[in-house]
Amino acid sequence: MAENDPEAELRFLLLIAAYGAKIPFVKVMSTDQRTLRADARRNRERIMSSGRELFARDGPEAQMDEIAAHAGVGIGTVYRHFPTKEALLTEMVRVRFQEFAAIATLAEDTVDPRDALETVMRRSAEAVEGDIGFQLATMGSNQLEWEGIEEQKAVLAAVLTRIIRRAVSAGVVRDDFTFEDFGMVMCGITSTMYYKPGSADWRRHLAIILHGVRAPVRDVEPQSA
């Protein structure tokens, strides 16, 4: 079906009316950007960009037909790439996890072990400050198709686990901090972003978390004379 073909779009709308958004014989297009034609890749990027803008404007009420209109594509084009709103949110999260992994990979070269971990947490938070779609997705994780981001999550986990272990071994991060804790902390930060938009509260939230992650100062017993 050609991109932006009015007759094809009408046929697709009739299928949606008959089967609902989750059309049983339509699968999500591959997320490997290299396999997409240039026009399809551009449309996918426009849909993603429009999704971020409309989620930022309307929150969970953003609708797929509005995203299509904002992107300048037909609703059929949107559903060929993302059969459901959940699929679109999942792709947004997948892209962000790729970004987190890139941030962590760069931070891993930082000489100071604690600074490496804190840099990942701070820059990851800054990356999603205005991404309401990502914030919604992480707060409503039961709506995510997590199998769509397992590979990206595994890459991030591998790098971050090394960073955390190095910081723990250096005695600058509490010894029970884990990659799972990182995820919990980031969900908390994004919740603050969502419920306190446009404010600096999330930065204070993060500062308090970073202080709590640091290894406790142990009392030094006085040496006997």
C-alpha cells in the first residue's frame, strides 16, 4: 500500500472500523531503520515527533488520528508503523533506552567512579525532561510492550552494572545499589517531572536521591595511645 494513497487510507480505516485498532493481521514494522525506505523512514520520524508533541500537550488523551494529522500523514500510515498507542509509546521508550545506553557508555570513561554514575543519572533525567510520552509510559509500565525494548534494556544494564560495581568497589556508592534501583529512581524522577511540569522540583528530587546513593560516612574509631 503506497504511502498517503487516499483510497488505500480509506480501505485501512474500514479495516480499523471492523477489527478495532489491533488489526490481527497487521504487524509493527521493523524498528531497524536501515530496512525502511527513505519516505517511510521520514514518515516514521514525523509520527514519533508528533507523538511527543501531542503527548506533551494532551497527556494520555492524545489520539492517534490527531497525531496523524499533526504529522501530515494518513491514519493508515500511522497504524502501519504503530498499530496501537501502546506500540508508539513503546517505541518512544526504546529510543530513550538507546540514548541512556549512549550516555552511560560515554560516562564509563569518567575517571571518578561516583561522578560516572551521577553523570548517567543526571543526563538521563535531562534527556527526558520534556518527553511527556516517555514519562507516561514509565509511570504506566503495564501499557508497554516490554519485549520491544529488551535488547536496549540489556545493553544499558550491562554498561550501568559495570559503572555501579566500580563505584561500589571504590567505596563511593552504597554497596546495595543495583541497576534495578537505577530504574526505580528514574521512574520516580519522571513522575516528578510529569506532575510538576516546568518547575525545577525534579532537580531537587534528583539531588536528594544522589546524596542518598552515596556511601555513608563511617565513623572512624580513635586510635588508642
